[in-house]
Amino acid sequence: MLICVFSFWLNVNLTVMGNSYSQIFIQCVFAVKYRAARLHMPWRKELFGVIGNLINETGAQTLIVNGVEDHVHCLFRLRPSQTVSEVMKVAKAKSSKWINESGFLPSRFEWQVGYGAFSYNKAEIKRVYRYIENQEEHHYGISFPEEYLEMLVKNGVEFQEQYLFRAPV
């Protein structure tokens, strides 16, 4: 077998591992553009079902999707060959299209650019699932910006605060 390493060709005999095993659990959090409260109760749960199905269509496995009027949390199992950005691109683009085509809102709907992605091990999944399941109760005491900043800090994610929550210009 020939392998290119820094432009040099080497003959290498490789032993290929027969099977690969993984458990990659990801929580993604994304907001409505400008964090506007546009995800209304009459159709919000249906939207979460649509987002879950879109995640599944990518080959990932949705565990739960929930949120409140201005943001969404998704917990899913990622395949090793996938990237989080691929899954989020599909889920956000197609769900915003679904909202716009459904006519739920009088003006065009958009998600905020970007998302937060956090990885967990299997032992943490029940806790994260319950956290996502109880989003409405959770947000009686904390705003989305407070929650998001807390998640970034708790998970050691570097960020520049001035770029987190852009307001309309």
C-alpha cells in the first residue's frame, strides 16, 4: 500500500482494524435570529419533532429535541463518519424552510448563525436528557444568554462575548 506523507511516498503494510466502536453524544444549542421569541406553543412541539427527524435523516440518532420560544436544544448520537456541522446545517436549514412554508409566522423566519456543541459520555446522558426535557421550567429562573454563557464556561469553551449575541443593526 502506498501512503503520501508530506509528499514522500512510502510502502507500508497496514493491519486494518475489523470493527470500529464509538458512542459520541452531542448536545447542540441554537437560537432564533436575534433571540426573538418566535417559536410559539401551538406548533413548537411539532417543530421539535421535525428537527429530530431531520437529525435522524443525516444518520445521527436523535435522543431528544426541546426548547423554548427563542432557542432549541438537541441531544443526539453522532456516527464517527459525521461532523456536527453537517448535522446542524441540515437541521437548521430544513427546519427554517419548514417553518416558512408552514405559514406559522407573518414574516420570514431565520435561525441565528452558529450553534453551541457539547460532548458527553454515556454516564451523563440521563442528566442532560432531563435538563433538555425540562427547558420550560428551567427558563423561569434563567435567560437564554445566561444559560448559554454558563454552558460555555462550564465546558471550557473559549469565546469572545461580543460575538455571542448579536442584536439587529
